[in-house]
Amino acid sequence: MKKIIGIAGLLMIGFSSFAQQAAHVVLITIDGFRPDFYMDPSWGMVNLRMMKEKGTYADGVNSVFPSVTYPNHTSLITGVTPAQHGIYYNAPFEPNGATGYWYFNYASVQSPTLYDAVRKAGKTSANVIWPVTVDAPIDYNIPDVWPVGKDKDRRKATAASANPASLWQEIQENATGKLGPADFAMEKEEMIMDENVARMSAYLITTYKPTFTTLHLACTDHFEHEEGRDGFLVRKAVAGADRALGTIIEALKRAGIYENTAIIVTGDHGFVDINKAFSPNVLLAQNGLLTDVKTGNWKAQFHASGGAAFLHLKDASDKQTLHKVLTLLKTLPADQQQMFKVIDRKQLDAVGADPHAAIAIAASQGVTISGATKGELVKAAKGGTHGYYPDFKEIQTGFVAYGAGITTGGHVEEMNVTDVAPLIARLLGLPFEKATGKAPAAAIAK
């Protein structure tokens, strides 16, 4: 398998502008989406397998690093890595301790997006819970946002951030009915969140016929965290995501735009089963480098991101502390050193990761990285996670494209998440010069 920024195994096309090949594009992400969901019939994704057989699919798609939701979703719509678009993690590194805030606001994105390109072209867009979309230039927008603190009810924050302001009420009156707290959440082993996201998206498609629509289905990821790569709830979530896809297909037909729409289903990362948790901040605390973040009494701390953690120095030029951290890691017992590998600054630059981190550690398969500062250095863990350095098969996500402008019977061996935005821009005939990814030629109908 190639490294994250390796060139895909077939000709990829860059461009400034091309003739429009689709009047509409719907971009759907299944969080935690894996190629086996459409390669293996036992997962029951009948709608997606129809798209695979009549469209184009990839054997695997490389994530950016860390392989978590927000950086990869932003790369999907910008065509660049986190070092360029500025969404380095799900939640930003906060030197005085995490507040629970994630990168909700579109203003955090530092690169042009497909939403910008669509608006500049005088076309319309719609979205349901795509990450980093609060106050985005989207005509019909239900952003991904929730309250920071103990209150977990997403409805109020979503309603306050919707655009236009009346859209949340309009959606309930015409698409979902009045939503209770559990109807817009992943609780009690329920899959209703994906179902309602699909119903909202379907309403926006049939009512407004936007040029570009994005939607994010989150349930599969949630239950993979609980059960790992397989389990009853994971399979139930995957089947639910396929039903959501069917709802979108039916909406396109009802809207009369099915024949001139391209549908792209992709994801942000794969998943890895875990059995251990490694807590590098415990090591720093034990050695006097991390005493109290709230009072600023620290020299170094790791920002954990699932199967990875990124070292931040209080003084970015403090080479002595960096050397001490590296020495501490290198002098751990052999069995603990096998739980991770060090990613140096040169490697971080090569993959386009956070430019502010001194180094990162990437966990071995079966290990997750905890941000804990107290307790044991190594603990038992269960379930699944992601965030790993994306250089192995299990962490790859998937890709299936179907419809207007898409090759029938197309096959891409390997591609990157940064290749999706250039493909969509090409299908819609939009200039998109800032992207570093390349549209896979095998996916584009001749």
C-alpha cells in the first residue's frame, strides 16, 4: 500500500475548468466508512452495491493525518491537507485544557471550498450536518454543531445556526415532524439520527434542487467506537446508512433531477479494533513536564486524537524539552515502545499535518492514545477507534460514484480524500485551482 501522499495507481487529472458534466452533485459521507461495506455483500448495502456495479468504485481511499472526522471532511471539500486548510483535529489544541469546543465554525477553514466555488458560480448549495459549516456560504444549511457543556441536546444549537434562520422549523414542518432530543442524537442503540439526516436532505433536494448537496451520516462511526469493526449495532448502522442512501436516490427521482445528478458516497477513515490505551501525558506528568495546564505550569503536552497524539511545546523553540520527551519515549520498556511510532516534523510536513506540532506519535494497531494526565501509563481498552497514521489498509475509507458524468464500470485502485473535491469541481465545471488533489481519470465518463 502506498503512503498517504503517494500518487494514485492510475492517471489523475488536474484542471482549471472543464465543461460541466453533471447539473447536480450529492456528496454523502458515512462516518467510519470502509471498502468492505460495498465489497462484501454480507454487509447488506444493496443501494451502494448497485451504485458500485453501475458506476465507479475505489479499492481504498487514504485519509489525511490524523485520520479523524473533521480534518478529513474539510479535505474532502477543499482538496488540500490540514496544513493548508487549518482544521488540524476534531477539536483544536487548547493550551489551558480542553473546553469541549470542536472546530464548528466555517471561519476556521483557511482554504477555498466547494461551497465557495458553487456560490461564486451563482449556483446553490445545501447541507445537513457536514462538519465545520456554521456560518458557511451555503444557501440551505443545517450545520454540525452541539452545545459545549453538560447539555447534549443538539436541537437548540442547530436551530440557532441554521441558514436561513427559519430552516430548522421548515424542516420539521415538512420533512421530519417535531423532533425530540433523541431524534437528533445517537442514543439507546437507535439509528434515527441517520434517518432524519436523510429525510432533511431529501426535503432540501426535492424543494430547492441545489447544485451541490452535502450530508454526513454519523451512526456507523458511533457504533464502531462501541463495538469495533464488526458487531450487531455496526451492521445495523451500515444497513441504516444504505437505507438513507436509498432515501436520497428516491428524492432525486421525485425532484426530476436523478438523470443529471452525480452521487458520490465516501468517508473520512476506516476503523481499528483496540485492546490497549497508551497515555503519553502520564509519562510527561511523571517527569515534571506537565504539572497543571489550567495554570500554565507545563512545558509539553500531547494532544490526543484517537490512534495518534501530537506534541505541543509551550515554547516552540524549546529543543531541550523536545529532546527530553524523545528520550523518555525511547527509554520505555520494549513492549511499550512497540505500541507506537514517532512521526517527526519532516514526516508531518510531508503529509500536511498540523504545522504547530513538534512531533506526533502514531499508535500501533490495537492501541488507542489517551489524553489522560493521571493514572496508569497503559490500560485495557475495548471497541474501536481511528486517527492512526494512514499507511495501512484497515484505516482506509471507501469511495463509490454513480450517475451523470461518472464512468460505468470504473475502478480506481487507490486514491486520497483530497482527490474528491477536484472530481466534483470537474463534474460541475467549476474552477478550483487551489486543490492539490487530482480527480481520478477512471471515474470520469469519456
